[in-house]
Amino acid sequence: MKAVRCAPTPAKRRDAVVVPIIICGDRRSTADNLGWQSVLSCFDSSDRIMVEPLFFENDSLVTANGDTAPRFDTALVSISSETSLLQLASIRSLLPDVKLYGGGFAYASAAAFADALLDGGFAGEFDRFDVSVYERAAAQLAEHERPSIFHSPPAPTIDRMAHSIYMLPESVFPDTYLLEVNRGCPFSCRFCEVPRMRTERYLPMDEILLHAASIRTEKNRIGLMGTALASHPDFPRIISRLVDAGRQLSFSSFRAELLDEESISVIARSGSVTITIAPEAGSERMKSAVGKRISAAVLRSTVLTGVRHGIRRFKFYYIIGIPGEDDSDVLAIADELASVVEAAKEGARERKWMPMISASVNPYIVKKGNASGNERFIDLKTWERRKRLLSNALRKKGGISLHC
């Protein structure tokens, strides 16, 4: 099974120059990232260049179909996460003489490091310019010149939301067309740079429905994406309209305090059986430290309501290594999850089945925008010890699968 391009490639000139966009990661972990897909769509209208994705797998570059990458002398690079920065260093060593121009969400957090590896970098929202900006950049790339967008970017003029261009069988969601419905966030969690880097905005409901009507996928499934998905002012209505149109839906994670009875009911009616929530911290002290004060009572209510409406899986995301954290804060995560399991059992008595409860734990990442004083990453020894501490505590309580 080969990669599927969701829209036909626009007609190009015979002498169009192929410019790869290198994704710092393998196809499974990065194929569904809308950042590089958004950049690719920006250049689609140009007849001067053809932008094609390349993925970094097993220390080499491969095409969307897994073939060995052809030779090239210029490329764009998508840097979407902290691990992408490590991949970028390997890619640069692999391509010492290739001109690399890059950017992405993680670029702004470590521009100095990335700039040492790039011939030009961009820290803003690349897809917010008028089409003439991309036409000029494409012409410069075709002439092997440094695109002006990488040294004197214009002011953004367009609110364009990202969506799937490629669907790859190796990806986590191979049959799901992804559509971004909001960008930015109304909250200010300490660990997150989204509010600092992204303007809060929402794709209007009418545009979402119009775009969705044009999508044709084998399983008719659309994944709605956003950094604050349930904060969309028309969230329940959007889901209802898409379900009435016969769409199957999946969702990115939610803030539990935004999920009222109506929202949970339409999520369940969409065919989704999973709700993903990121409380991040278990103790009140750490919740206050990261600015995400979602109480255990709210989590219990969300789970109980979800089970009542037929939700069968609940995923929770937590962070270990928040500055000021101690072992008691880690054990508080186990206590909070245990209370969630009790709520699930209460709902299960009526439903006569028990939902799956899982938790994923990741280390706190110190970024340029969230660092205070001399904060440091959690050291490896402490990280491993606290993971074991949480794992042992959850094992004793039962009913929760842990992924670290």
C-alpha cells in the first residue's frame, strides 16, 4: 500500500525544480504532523517547484513510499519537536553540502542551536502569508537562491488552518483525514509555549463544514485537531453537523473542564470511543506550579459522564520533573488516577463493562519561554526512580496501564 495524496498535484512546468521538505522523524511518528503538510500546501500553487516529503528513518532519508531519497542540493526542513532538533543534527551531518532552510514549532525554542545547522531559519507561522509570498520563495528556490522569507519575513495576512495533504499507511492514523479547527490557546500553562507563539483563533463552523464536505477518504473518518479543541465556541454544533452528514470522527486531547454533558454526548455520538485528557500534575501544589488546575473531582465527573454515554477508553497525560516536584507529588498522580478508576467502576455498574484507563508520563521540558531562574531538566537517575515509584504505586492500586 502506497502513500495517498489527498488532493491531486497541481500541474507544474516541465522544468519545475524538486525541493524536498525533510521531516525530522520517521513516517510513523511524523506523517500525521500538520506542520510540514501545511508548508507543502503553501507551495502547491507554484509551477516553479515541486515540494515532496522525505522522512529520516534508520539514519537515512526515504520518500513517502519508503524509497531511497534522490539527490538534491536544496531542501526545506520541518522542526516540530525537541527530538527533531537532535534529528536535525544528524541530517546536517548526512547532507553537509546541501542548503537547508527550516523552521517549525520547536525552532523558536532553540533557534541558536538550529541556526548553526541551517542556511536560513524561520520561527513564525509559516503558513500565514499571502500566496504571492510563496510564489516569490518558490522562484528563489528554483534559482537556488536563499528565499527572502528566511531573512525578512513579511507580516502575516491570512488565517489559514492546516489539513492533511498526504495519508501514509505507516502513520498512526492511516485512514484519518486531519483538519485543524483552532490554533493558539486561551490558557497559559507554564510548560506550554503555544500561547506565546500562536495567536488564538478558530476556523468558523461554516468553513469547517464546507471543507469536510469536500473530503473523500476510504473510511470517511475526519480527525479534528486543535490545541484547545473543546474551547471552539461552536464545538458541540460542529460535531453534531458532521455526524449528521455521516462522518466518523476522532479528536485530539481535551481540557476536562470544557467537557460538559452536551460535549461528551456528541463526542460519543460521533463514533469515538476514546477521550484523551492531559491533567499534567496530580498534586494541588504542582497543578498550581504549571497553571493547570484541573481538579480530581472534574476528572471523575468527566469519566463518569463519559462512561454513561458509552466512552470505553480514557487516556491521561502527566508530567514528571516539574521544578519543585518531590516524590509526594508523583504519588499524588497515582492517587488521582485511583479516584478516576473508582468513578469508572461506578459508571461500569450500570453499563456492565469496565472502560480502559491508561496514563502516559513524560518529562518536563525546559523551554526558552517557560524557564524561570536556573531551571534544569530532571536528571536521568531521578527520572527513572520516579517512574518506578509511580509504576509501583499504580500497580498496587490496579486498573491503570502506564506508559512512560
